Amino acid sequence: MRRLEDAATHLLRNIDEMPIEYVLGDKEDLRNMRSQKPMRIFSDRTIEFLSEVSAYLKEKNRTLLNGDIAAFYFWFRKSHLKTLQSNYDNGYHIGRGVSLHFAPGNIPTQFAYTAAMGLLAGNCVILRLSSRETFEGAMIIDAFKHVIEKDFPDFKGRIVFIRYPHDKKVTDMLSMLCDVRVMWGSDESINIIRQSIIKAGAVELPFFTRDSAAVFNAAQILKTDDLSPLCRNFYNDTYLNDQNACSSPHIIFWLGNEKEVSLAKEKFWKAFENVLDERNWEIQAETAVKKLTSAYVAATYIPHLKIIKNDNRIVRLEIPKEFESMEKLWEFSEPGGYFMEIQGEKLEDMIPALGRICQTVSVFGIDTADVRKMAFENRVEGVDRVVEVGHTLDFDVIWDGFDLIQSMSRKI
């Protein structure tokens, strides 16, 4: 342990030579972060800070009406944070020290959620931003800067956002400094980060490549006169981010007999095309090619596979019930409106596809409790969340089976 700390101190002396771009905070904040004391979880000061960030963003977003920004400031409003606080015993519950976060690039606001969780868990935060700059990201970073400079000078030195190219020496230094390392990304990117060692007592939270599924009750769809609300919610789960989020479904399980499912599919997809027209959604050429290529590759592995497409905005693969390697389906998933459909008459029929890769199951016409019970009692390897359609992108303190607050803090 002492050798690791000495190595971190040595690397910090050479911080000027490292290719780090400081987006929030500076090199002195980074150099001195180990001297900052952890705070209790959900401290009143942290709640005030994040609620001020929320209020600032709300005011800035009045004319922009950006959905991602609205979701962020709504989640971090003071009343919601107070509700979350009430779920934890924070009397003798404090942060571990320094939390190091590697943010994903596929969701523009994800970096801010993971950083805020680090703060709420009582930690200082070092966060490596994706090289992909976005309008939403710039707005949130501006809000953090504004609130720190205006009313929260004590948070300067507790939060440092940086960018740097893939450089193992920088990752080595940061990893030796941290007490918690939070990694969002592909399996490959996480394994690269893991080449940099952390202290023996440090905690590691890996959020690796996942995929998700939806369950539609065919009978309920046939009974529903107006499918517009469902279709808009499903659009938000999928096309709003081009199906790039781990929680966006690619597999759809249709529950019902073959006749019911056939009629329900026809009704649903016709209504869904109207929503795509309503949103003026257009597919990029590169995405279209990837979708068709993946579909044709799947056809070489899956006997009797049926490929259905309509001007390539929606590509559907009807998977025959007799296909035995359902878990392999995840290998064929692509973004931008690509769905693999399976028909079954009971929830247990979906078990073969609920392996480690499956993160979220969204449902329509079925009780979420029934799906949770089925997954739990059959001890499936995957499924960490079960939500109603339209809520797959909702953030929560429990993610991929980890309680973020509990995992990033310690109890005395």
C-alpha cells in the first residue's frame, strides 16, 4: 500500500508533463484532492449544491426545451434528493475518499449522473470525460462551474473534470489516487483501464456492455384502442438515442398464441410507423448498412429466420421458436431501429435469452412484479431492472445490480 501511495505522489510531481485538459477544476485541485476529507452521504451541503445546479439548468433550458437536460435537472431537484436521502441511514455513513469515474460517450448526460452519485456518496470526484463533446455536456459543465463560483467555493477542489487521450501513465496516476473506480464502457475499454492497478482497499464498479429486452402482452395490445402513448414511450426508449443505451431494448418478447401475436404485431408496428413520421426520424446511411449486414449474418446462423423491413427505418427479425441458442441473439443487435422478435405463451419462454448480457426488461400489459418474480425464481444470470415501457432511460441509484451510494461509501 505504501509503495502505491509513494508511486502516486511521484506521478503527481510530474503532472505538468501529462497530456491532461482540465475542463472543470485545475491541476492544483487534482494535486491536492487527497487532502480533502470525505463527507457524509447525502449531506445537506451536497444536496444544496446539486439542487442549485438543477435550478440553474432549469432556467437555462426554458427556451431550449432539451429533453436530456430536463431529465437531469428534474432528477436532481431538491425534493427528489431529499426523498432519496430518507432511504439511507446517513448518521455514520461517509464517503470512501476519492471516486474516479470513466464516463461513456454514447449518452451525452451520463457523465453528470455518475459524478453526482460520487458526490452524494460523500466522495471527491475525478471524472474523465469522453472526447466526444456535446451541447448537453457543455451546458451541464457550465452549470457546475457557475454554481461553484457563485455560492459553493468549498466544492472547488472536490470536483475535477478532465479529458486526456488514451495514456496509461495518466490512468496509472489517477487509479493510484482513487478509493473508488467507476468504469462505464465496453468490455474492451474496461479491461484496458484495469491494466492500471488500484490500491488493495479500493472499490471497483464496472458497468460493461449490456443490452435489453421488452415484453409485450399481445392480448392487451389488441384491446388497446389508441396505441399512440405506448408507441411514443417505446420511441423514447429506443429511437431517441438510436438504441445506443444499454437499457434500450433490441429483443421483443410477444406473449400470446401465434394468432394473437401476429395481429398484435401488425397493429403495433403500423401505429409505430406513424410515430416515426410524426417525429420526422431519418436513418443514417451507415446505420442502415450495419442493420442489414447484421440481419443477413443472423440469417446464416438462424434457420428459417424471417427479415422484415420497411424503408429500413425498422428492421425486424422474426426468430423461430425452435431456435435453441437464444442467448446468441445479443451478438446480432445493432442500433437505429433493429429488433429481434420472439413469440411465447408464458414468461418462462423468454428465459433462454436472459443471460448475463441482458440488463433491463421493459413491459407493456404485464405486471413488472411478475417479471421480477420469474427472473428471481429461475435464477437467470441477467435482468437487473424491470420497468414499464417508456422508463428504460430513467436513472436510479441502483444500476446493474449495484447500489451506487452503498458501493461508493462506507459505514462506521
